[in-house]
Amino acid sequence: MMQHLIDGLEVDKQQQSKDSVYFRDGVRRIDFVLSYIDDKDGEKKQDRRKVFEANLQKAGLEVETEDKSESEDGKTYFLKIHVPWEVLATYADVLKIKVPFKANDIPENKEIPMGWLFTPFRLPDHVMNPEPDFFTSTFDKSKIDFFLIEDKETLFPASTRNRIVYYLLSRIPYSTEDKDKKGIKRLLNNGTYTSAFPLHDCRYWTRSRDDNCESERYSLYKNWARFSSFYKEQPLNLIRKYYGEKIGIYFAWLGFYTEMLSYAAVVGLLCFIYGVATFDENIWSREICNETIGGQIVMCPLCDKKCGYWKLSTTCSSSWQSYLFDNAATVFFAIFMGIWVTLFLEFWKRRQARLEYEWDLVDFEEEQQQLQLRPEYESKCTNRRLNRVTQEMEPYLPLTSKCARSILSGATVLFWISLIIASIIGVIAYRLAVFAAFASIMKDSPTNKLEIVGNLITPQFATSVTASCINFVIIMVLNFLYERVAIKITDMEVPKTHVEYENKLTIKMFLFQFVNYYSSCFYVAFFKGKFVGYPGNYAYMFGPWSGLRNEECEPGGCLIELTTQLVIVMVGKQVWGNIQEALVPWLRNWWVSRSARNHPESLYSRWEQDHDLQNLGQLGLFYEYLEMVIQFGFITLFVASFPLAPLLALMNNILEVRVDAWKFTTQFRRPVAAKAHSIGAWEEILNMIAVFSVVTNAFIVSFTSDMIPRLVYQYVHNTGNAASMSGYITHSLSIYNISEFPPENRPDDDENPDWFNAGNYTTCRYRDYRYPPGHEKQYTHNMDFWHILAAKLAFIIIMEHVVFVVKFFVAWLIPDVPSDVKARVKRERYLIQEYLHDYEVEKLKNQLSLNTDVHNDITACTCPTTDAIPKLEVLSDCLT
């Protein structure tokens, strides 16, 4: 009879709103949608669907099917699912969902000094705070009148409803013979269903015509996902309400990271401005460019046979460029960034603690998620044993199988890391081989004829840029391949839970990405120019037979090359990432929905519109975090070489927030809501990068830049009354007797420039601190070398200890949880106990009163009895 009434309420499809999120009766809300195509040879799939849908209805869910004739493509069926109140209440109890029981009575101090300055950055209050502030408690179906419930249909937001539905879908069996065959994931994997997703509540560019629809997607797009709102704050509470806590915490972290980057960007920009402002004080660069000093210094060949002698003045431009990043401000900025990282992580902990309270995650127990087995684990593990926590039999993977899978997985990861290292060695070999070719081509400086940039193009610069571009392409290709390999080997390990799966994949992916993206920068920073030997006794990459002589740094140092490498890889990755994130989903959606645009007269329903969008997937957020953590590594590990890196990262992240928002709101299906009280394993990775960055920046300042040798010369070796850098270049170059060059190192006659005459030049210079020819210790390291080495090691020790002491002091000084949040948590727990106590007492009184009335009714009809009054221990039991 009820079904007949519902059928009578059906509306014609052409009359139904395009944005309808309800069943045909216009009353029951669609909480989830499954789609499938009825294959000709799909009898097994039909049987699975029949059993699965019957079990859905047995579990209390209500379903409605849209026939393929009603779909836009004419072949897709849509199964709409509604979760009624009884099922919602039951599983809200099971999942420990928190529900309001009292309005928040703690006054919130929102007064901010000079708050009017921030007015342009604010969003309307109804957008920032879509729900009133309540004290909440875990839902209990047996105490339903304890909670503040105005309307059962709106008590749980759509994100909570779809999370409950997905919880059921993941556990409902689809086979009558084997009860272990269950879950929507396996049905999607075997093609029984083609997709499963909750619905967006409206089209993103306009409000829903249904007054009962919140149109939260439209509100998010209008106030958050458009780039014109880049300077506005993010509506985090609305994001959390619409997408769930896991996505909400990601955008909260991304926004906070971007906000903190602004401080680092300002300081980095000031350091760069300092380099520009003191440009003319760069005495050593002036000496290099001076024709009477640098123009008279003949440098030893940079490669064998094909490289001729050259004058120091040819590196004039690169020396000036290097000074912009290699100056006194570099040391200050390296120390500042070590402290900034600590402040960022500590203040994020406080921000995260506040979100945990505001989003009812304080008592959230991740163990509950960990106890939820992955369907893949259940299907592949045939052995069973008793779970000590649940006291139920569960599948498990034998230790021998687990060890074998882990060893194979580890070997695969090591193989791919070795592949990266091999590719980096290949790029280095390319640099060594091509440098000789560039040097031979440019010996007469043909590039000088080019206007503006001609004098900037040197063999070193050409080699560095081309090698960096090749390295970037290799990084992208290996990254593309390894992503699939990492997922395969993680699947092969058969992790037990979703949390364990994500953690294993996170470690594999980050370890690979760390080596992939940072290895080239590590080479330039810590290896290039460090093991070159000296004229007559050069070091070779694969031995003298290879002819690949190790690279030397320019007289200005390797820092400018590290800067070039960092800019190309970092900026290239960010540009490519944004194109991939924004353009690819848009093109795919445009292609999928092209037929619908060609038939505007047909009804393109809400579920069909969402079906044609891209699926975010379980690892969608994983890649977003990975991208940002890799960027975090660039701006911390190598920031001493490029103070503008935080500024570039800030500009990228301002765009990244809006691109991600636009992508989630317009290009992707609505993801299933999930809970998370933190950023998970990424927090530990950020901490490790933060500690490691102090070490890398200390080594960059000491060994990659020329800061320490210059300071030693200025304050130790300069004999003038006032510390001066005059004469530093001549002091930093050692002398070699040209006549002592072995034949295999001596340049060919036709490779020397026209100005070189062997009769006029008897010595050449090279970058090192060694005794000159004729000295009793000729060509061995002199005392200057050991003084500078001692100064470098001393600087590393002092800088590391200073930064680490400040880091640990700041971490100790700043509490992880704000005091007002602690007070609110205590207040909420106290109120829960007090209100539950009053509730139980009132309930007991009513029960005793009812028992007394029944007793009186009985005694009115029978002989009086002397039944004892219930003991007070019952009250005590109720209250405990």
C-alpha cells in the first residue's frame, strides 16, 4: 500500500528538477548512488547485484532504480539509496558520532586588536560558521531525548549520512554461498557496479531551486573556489560540513602552511634586497671583472684535450649573479629558516588541537578505523585466528607470507631507488661529456653576439641548464612509472587496514620522491667541485680510461648552479603539477559530458551530472599532501642557496588552494566523508625534514657557498688596518706550471683561444689552496686550506647547536594545546557527566513512579502485599 502511494507521487522525468537530490516522491533524500551497465554476458553480475540489493534492503536502506532508458546515454542504470532515521540512529551509535546536547555557554573572545584591518579578508559569518556552537556528546540511541534534536532529517549533515551508508555498503555481502564475499569495493573491482558516490547538493554555478536543499556546493564555489577570492580566508567549517573532517583538515593545513610561508617569503625577499643593495660592495666580483686583475689571470683548462685556457674575467656575470644569493644575509636566512620551521610545526599543533575540539575529534579513536579490515585483506587471507580486542575470529596473514612479501616489496623499492641513482649518474656523465663540447664551441665566445643574454651564456651555464632540464624530464617519467609500481607492491603486501595501507604507501612514495627530486640538488650542493684533484692529477668519474673528469665549480662557487637547479626543478614541478591538477580533469569531464551538451532537451539529472565527473579515489588526498611536502623539502633543505624559494612557494600555494578548491567543487564527484584528527604520518615526515634541513643548510653555507673562505680571508689573512676583501680572488687561486701538464690533460693546440701564447704564459690558476710549483710541498694542501676547513667545521657545529637549542626551547615554550581549548574540553566533559547524571536520575524517578502506579493498580484489585521498595544501589549503578 505504501509503495503504491509512493509510486503515485512520482513525477514525470521532464518535470523533475535537474538538481533533484530526492527520490521520485520528493521526500526521501538520495544519500548514495550506485551505477551499473547491464552486460549481455553478465549473469554473475546480475546475481551479485540482486543479492547485494536485497541485503541492502534487509539492512534497512531504501533503494530506487533509474532505468537505463531514463539515462542520458541510454545504457546506464542508477541505483539511488536513502538511509532512514532508524538506520541512521543505529549506526550513529555504532560509529560514535557526536551530537549536540547543550548550547556552548563559554564566552568566546573574538576581539582582535585592529580587527578592522582584516575586514577585507573576512567571509560572511553564515559562510564561516554554518552551524551554531554546541557542546556535543557521543550519540546513544537509547537516550535520544537527551540530545538537542529539532528535526531528525537535518540532525546529521549529508557528509555524515553518506559516511554511514558507505560503512554499510563496505560490509554487506553479495553472495548467498560465501558470506566473506562482501563490500562495494570488491563489486567495483569486478565490474558489478561501475561507480559508487554520494551526490553534490546542486550545480556549482547556481543555487538549487529546491528550498530544502542547502546549496552548500554553490556557496563553496562562490566564496572559496574562485580565484578572485584568493585573498579571502577559507570557510573551513563549511568545508568540513560538506566534505568531512579528513578533507577539511587538509585544507586547514594547506591554508596555515601558506599563511606561515608569507613570513618566510618576506624575510627571504629582504635578504635578496640586501644582496641587490650591497651589489656595488662586491669587491671580489669587481676584481674578477677588472681587466687588469681578472683579465690577466689565466685559468687552467676545465676538461681534457677539448678545453683550452681561459681568463677569469669570463666568469664576471656569474660572479655578480652569485653574490645576490651568496652574501652575509645567507647565513642569517639559513638560521631564520631553521627557527621558522619549528614555529610552523609548533603553531600547527596548536591550530590542529583547536580544530580537534571544534570539529568534535578530541575523543576520536583511530583504533576504531584500524579495526576495520580492508576487503582485499579479508579476501586474500584464508587463515583465521581470534582477535584479542574484539574476541572474534578474523582473517590473518601468516608471518612467513608477510615476511616474504615485505622482503620482495623492500627489494623492489631499493631497485627503483637504484634506478634513480643510476639516472642521476647518467645525467652527471652527460654534464661531463657535454661540457667539453660546449667549451669547444664557445671558445671564441660566439654567444657574445646575442644581445642582453649573450654574455651570460657560458659553458658552465649551458651545461647546467640543459642537464637540469633533462633531469627534470627524467624525474617526471620515473615519478609517473613509480606511482603505479608503489601501489602494486603495497597491494601485494596486503595491509590489514586502510590506515596501515596509507602509511605503507606514504613511506614508499616519499622515500622514492625524496631521492628522485632532491638527488640532483644534493649532487650540486655536496659533491660537485669537491673531488676534482688538481692539474696533473685530476680525479675521474669512472677512472682515467673514461675521460670523464669530475666537474669543477666556478671561481664564484657552486651556489649559483645549485640555485639554477633548485629553480628549474621546483618551479617546473609546480607548473606541471598545477597543469596536471586543473587541466587534465577539466578535459576529461569536457570529453565525457560532450554528448549531454549536444542534447540540451534531455534531462541531465543530478546523479548523471555527478557520474560524469572524475572520481577522487582513495589516494586523492595522498597526492595533494605529497606535492606540498615535496615543496616543503625544497624550501627548507636548500633554502640557503635561494632565499626567494619561500616567495615562489607562497605564490604557488595561493594558486594551489584555489585550484584544489575549484577541482574538488567543480571537477570531482563528492568524495565519501571520512574522519581524521590530524594530517597523519605526514606530520612525522615534516618533523624529520625540519631536523635534516638544519644540517643541509649548515653544510651549504660551509661547503657550497664561499662565505667561510671570504670571512677567513677578511679577518685573518688581510694585513690591512681595516678588514677588506681586496686581493681575495688572487689569494683563493692556486698556481700550476703549464709545462708539467701530462699529455692526456694538455689541451689540443687548436682548442686554445687566439690570445694564448705558450711562450708568454708559463702558469695557470685553479680553484684550491695548494702550495705553488717550486715549493718543497708543491701541489699539496697549504695551511690556508686547513684553516678554512677548521672554520667550516666549526661553523657547522655552532650553527647546528644554536638552531637546535632554539628549536627545542621554542618547542618547549609553546604548548601543543591552547589553554582556552583545554578549558573548553574540561567544561564539555564536566557538562556531559552532569547532564547524564541528571538525565539518569530523572529517568529513574519516572521508572519508579511508573512502578508505583502499576503497584497501586495491582493492590486495588488484590490483597495488599509487603513488597520492598527498590534499593538505592540501583541509582548508584545507574550513575556509574
